[in-house]
Amino acid sequence: MIKPLKPTFLIRRFGSHHFFKFASKPILSFQFSTSQSDPFPNIVLKICNILCDSQWKKSSELKRMSSKLRPHHVSKILQTHNDTDSALRFFFWVSKIRGYRHDFSCFLSILDRLVGEGLFAPADHVVILMIKACEKEEQLRRVIEYLNEISAKGFRFSLYSFNTLLIQLGKFEMIGVAQSVYSEILSSGIKPSLLTFNTMINILCKKGKVEEAKLIMSKIYQFDMCPDVFTYTSLILGHCRNRKLDLAFEVFDEMVEAGCEPNSVSYSTLINGLCKEGRVDDALDMFDEMIEKGIEPNVYTYTVPITSLCETGRVLEAAGLLGRMRKSGCKPNVQTYTALISGLSRSGKLKVAIGLYHKMLKDGLIPSTVTYNALINELCSERRFSTALRIFNWMEGRGTLPNCQTYNEIIKVLCLIGDVSKAMVLFNKMLKAGPSPTVVTFNTLINGYVQWGNLNNAVRLLDLMKESGCEPDEWTYTPLISGFCGNSEMDNASMLLREMVERGISANQACYTALIDGYCMAGKLDIALSLFEKMEKSGVLPSIKTYNAIINGLSKDSRFYEAEKLCNKMVQRGLFPNVITYTTLIDGFCRHGRTDLAFKMVDEMVRRNCRPNLYTYTSLIYGLGLEGKADDAEKLLEEIEMKGLIPDEVTFTSLIDGFVVLGRLDHAFLLVTRMVRIGCKPNYRTYRVLLKGLQKKFQLLDEKIVAQHEAVYSFSSDERYTSSEMLFNLLARLSQCGIEPTFDTYSTLVKGLCGEGRCYEAGQLVENMKEKGLCPNKEMFQSLLIAHCEKSDTDSALRIFDLMAASGFEPNLPVYKALVCLLCMENRVDEAQTLFDSMLDKQWNADEIVWTVLIDGLLKEGKVDLCMKFLHVIESRNFSLNLQTYVIFARELSNLDSSMDTSQIAKKLRVQRI
């Protein structure tokens, strides 16, 4: 008779151990309710009545109702039907219905009846099924707790149920529990089978516990059994996991000597071990050996060396092995394809990789997250962002869940192309559904905001990061400090540096260099030099970039002697001047009218084998232009091209400006023609310089006419030549030079004019381009709309907003902010709310809406009541706001009214939210 399990079977060994922590609530609810939410309240009673008939399986009514059955119905039927045998047969019958699956309440309901009536044999069968049904570790823990309970009622485990439990414990790597179950088997009087020992050996070897596994192997002999291929292969696996390949091969040889033939798994395990150690060629030899011995490799055997070959850049060999694999009739799986797609992508064969991806789909395989990541990463590294985004959309469309790496890469792409708001939408997905954002996620978004000039939101995201428990690092603070320095907000930059140090993060070279450069750009050279000394004292070595920043500041301030001294100090420290160092000094000389010294510096840099670059020549051209030596500057342009350098728009614009200053406008336009001919697009400054020349020309004509006919003509040049006319004169003159205005021409002019607040002229250009069959793009519309808002021209702004919608363009958050604020400023609150509601219908990050539209918009305009009203609108639409956003909101409110307490406001807002 099998010895029953003691009630304390597993609880005694694990109940108080940290490995097992069961919830204090019941394992499962056994309560059944025919509440109003149950669409089939009478199904239980009807089926119980049908089961009373011995021919119930033939019942057409039962078959009709079977599709409506749910586990809670089945559980109640199993509990209440008066015949246990029928209930058991119904339990098995219903489990075969397509689309139906027992939950644990069903298992427990039937087991309670069987054990209660002493029917232990069928109970053992159900226990085995229940153990196999566990898909998560927590489920198995709950099952074990329940088994402890029924063992107290006389239930005895069979060897089969013991082995099933061991296999499942191994699946979830519950080693401690498995060892205790194994001990219980040995002490229960049940004779273990080879499967029992092999399962335990495998569980231990997977974790590299080979010595413990050997002790169990000795038991095999004690029970008059012999190890089989599974036993030996498990030991080989254990040695491979411990990176002891010599011992793994010893076990392999021992297996062969014992007359036990290795199988494909034995070879695959050794091949994998060799590949992990970088011994790919030895692994391939092993692969050939197994084929020679007539052992067919399986998909795993092929995939392991294919993966290793790809990782070491031997993609062609990997592709050859894939060919052999297909020829042998072994079909590649997702991992095989993924390894090759990754290898091909890394080796620059992206087209082939994408082709393989499509082949994979054709074969009916569903790509994994790793597959998609391989493609996305390489596409991003080649800056093929639109394709990367398309792959990401495919991924989501096919139901493959992105992991943190996927999200981070796509967020990086969106930030690079300037769509930070879309990146924030993905960030919101991560917060809601996982995976949780990492420091890389936050840093990428912060850097994105900085790159696109939104420092306010960058800092708010830093606050969010700290509040979420994600610790900022030096690469969190560095772009923020650089951003504030570039914006000449040195106080904010210094404050961030202090915060960084207070958090125990040492300021790195990049931080110090950004601050030093910022102070130099702001003309605060003494602070920059002081910071330079502090940098050295703190043990952070200045880089060539740091020295160049100070040299640039000194040069701009005409402190060339100090700049020279610093150059000498740099050389003493083992850092030699580079092209930027020399160009910085040359630029300083040129800006102070000393091109003679600048050319001497060029000779010096050439002597030191430092070749001047385009920026060096551009500085010289600019300097010569300032000195009225435009012809000499043009000769330099020839020299640039002879040296294989391609002039850019800055180079050409500097030269064009030189000729415009001299009044040689015709020559300036010839240079524009030359510029366009080599594929260099004029920028807004180029057009401004040309407009300046045209304005000067027409003013001179006006003055001449007025001087000759003073009595007849007494109008001013402003009356005759408006800004719009001057712009159309520019376009006409460009056409005369063979440069027909293109979309880029109009786009550059419209955006530039909007930046200067010249909406009327920009609007006229937009109308002109439409007459020519050119359509404005989203960016042009947005620039024009925001410019109208800044001019408080509400109707024009709304008209452009409608035009955008009609053209299929989705306005960005700054556009909504500008329009909502303008409507509120003009007390058109109902229109503002309608617009705000329509904005909430779009897919935006709720926190970003509050930061951009409410805080940077309405609150900055002093519209506190409206701001609070719109915050309530957001909350009423069930948008989830981060608690830190409330803190930020409260802080901004208290800045408007110092009598307000930030913490109290934030607390009040949070309470209202809840």
C-alpha cells in the first residue's frame, strides 16, 4: 500500500521558506453565482438534469448548450450533480469541446468530490492533468498548496503524478521544491523510475549543479538501473553551462564506451557549448561528425552554428548551412531566420535580410521581437527611418509585443526626425502596458526635447524620471546642461550641474565643456576660465574640445595673446591643435579685421600637417568680405573647389554678402546661379542678403529720380517698393538667372518670414506658390499659423487651421497651444474649448498636453481659471496623468502667486483626481 503524503508534505519544507509565498486569500473562489451578469442563468440546472440520463452524451440539447458553457458553469455542475461517476465523465467530455478550457475551479470541484468519496485512482488522474495545465510558476505553487490539503484526506500520489510534478517544477526552475519532492519520493516507499532520476539530474544540470546531479546518478545504479542517453546528455549540458568543455567531452566518451549511442540532442548540446566558447570551427566539425554517423541534426542543431557564424561575421557560411538544412528536409524556425536576418543586417546586406523576412512570412512563421529588432536596428543605423517605422507598424499589426530595445530604438528615430510628441505617445504605452521605461528611454526623450528646443519639457521629463524611481545618470544631465548653455540660460545650466553633483553623479568632460562653452558664448570669460581650473582640480581632464571652447571665447574677445598661451599649455598637456583650434583663431582674426594674421595662421597649420577645411576657408571669405575684398574672397572659392572641398550655403552666402556690400548685385546673382548649379540650396540668410542688395539698388534709383525730378516725385521708397514687391522682384530676378523658384525656395522664404513675424508677405508667397501649382506642406502651414497667432490675427490663424485639416495635415501640439491661447486671450472660450476637445480626440500623451498647452500656454498667459477648467476637461475624459505632472502644475501656479504652497496645491489636485 502506498504511503500517504503527510499533510505537511510541502508546507513543512517550503511553507516558511522565502521561495514559497502564498497569498493569504483563498487559492480559488469556489462560489458560483447566477447573477444578472450571467447570460445563461439556467444552464447548470438543465445540464444536471440531462446528466441524470445514462445516454446523456447523445443529447442534442447538451450539444447545443455546450458552446455556451464556461468554467464557472462546469465547476458548479461538478459540485452539484448527484452522481460522481457522471460528473467525472462530464469533466472529461467537456474538456474536449473546441475552444473550452478548464480553469482551476473545475479541477478543484471534481477533486473535492473524488477525494471526499475515497476515489483516489481517478483523483490521481485528475491531479496529473491539473499539474500539466499549469502555465505559470504561481499556478503551480497554488496547486501544490491544494495538494497539501487533500493529502491530509488520504490522497496518495502515484509515481506518475510524482514524476509529472517534478517535470513541471523543472520547467519553472523551482529547484528547491523539486529537491524536496524527490526526497519525499524516496521516503514514501514508491520505487523511483529512471524518469524520476533523469528529471532531477536534468533540473540540476540546467543550473550547472553537476556534482549534486552525480549523487543522484549514483542512485540509478543502487536501484539496478543504467543511465541512458538522457542521463549522459544532461551531465554534458551541466558541464557546458559551467564552461568546462573538457569534462563535457569526457562524459560524451564515457557514454559511447558504455554502449549508449549519442543522439542529436547530445551532439547539439556539445555544438552549442563549443559555439558559446567561440570555437565555431570545432562545432562545425562536430556537426559533420554527427551526420557521418547517420544522426540527423534537428532545427536546433542547425540554428546554433548558424547563429554563431552570423555573430562572427561569417554570413555566407551561415547561408550555406541554411541551404544544407533545407536540402536535408529540416525546416528553419523563427530563431534560424532571426539569426540570419540579424547577421545579414549587421553585414550591410539589408535588402537580403528584408527578403528573408518576407520568405519567413511566406513559410507561415511569425517573426519574434528579436527578428524585428534586428531589422529596425540596422535600418536606424543607416538612417532609413521611414522603413524602420513601417517595420515597427508591421510588428504591432501582427500582434508581436515590442520590448524595451524596440521602443527605445523607435523613440530615438521619432526624436531624430523631430516627432517627439509621437515618441511621447509610445512612452505613454510603456508606462501603461510595459515594458517599463529605462534610463535609456528617458535620456533619449530628454535629448529629443533638447535637440528640438523644448527645454521646459526636457526638465519636466527629468522630474518624471526621478519620481518614477529611474535614477538619472551623467548622460541625462549632459544634454540638458548643453541645451541651457546653448540657449544662454547659464543659471539653469549651473543649477543642473549642482543637482547632478548632489545626486552623487560626477560631472564629466562633456558637462564641463558645455558649461565652459556656454559662458564663453555669453561673454563671461572669467567664469569660464574659473570653471576650467575647477575642472582640472576635480580630476576631469579637459579635452581638445574644452580648450577650443575657451580659445574661441578669447578670440572673439580679441584676447589673442591669452589664446596663444592656452594653445601652448594644451601642447604641453599632450593635446595638439586640430583644424577646429586653428579655424577658431582664424575666425577671430577675420572678425576683427586682421585677415593678414589669419592667412599667416593658415600657413602655420599647413606646416603642421593640419589641412584647412571648409569652415577655415569660409571664415577667410567672410573676413575678406568685411574688408571689402570680395574678389580675393572669390579666388579662395576657386581654391576650395580645387582642393576637392564642396562649398556650402554658408560659404556662398558669405561671398555673396561681400559683393552685395560693394553694390555688385549682378555678380552676387551670378554666384547664386553657381551655387544652385552645384546642388547647394540657398538658405534664408542667402535670400536676406539678396533682398538687402535689391533694397539698396531701388533706394539708390529712388534717390536719383527724386534728385532729378524733386518737384514732380515726392514719394518715399517705402510707398513704392513694399516688402512684398521686393520679394517678388527677388523671385523674378532668380528666374532671369535661370533659377526657377521651387518648393524649397518658397518653403525657405515662408519659414524665414514667419520667424520674423512677417505674416502678410509669407501669406502672399504661399498664394503665389499655389498659383504655380506648388502645394504648401505641413511645416509651412504651421509656421504661418503660429506667426498669425503671435500677431493676434485670430481669423487668419483659424483659416489656416481649416486649410491644414482640408489638406490632411495633423497640427502639432505647439499649434494647438498657440490657437487655444489666442482664442482664450480674446475671450472666445467656447471656441477654445471646442478646439481643445478636438485635440483630445487625437493620440497625444496627456502629460505633454498639460505641459505644453496648459502650463506653457494658458498658465504663462495668466489664465489660471481657464487652465484649471481645461485640466478638469482632461480628467473628465479619463486621461491618466502622472502624479509628477500635478506637482509641476502646482509649482507653476505658485510661481504666479508666491502665497500659494506648492505641496498643498499638488495634494489638492491629486485628491480631486482620485
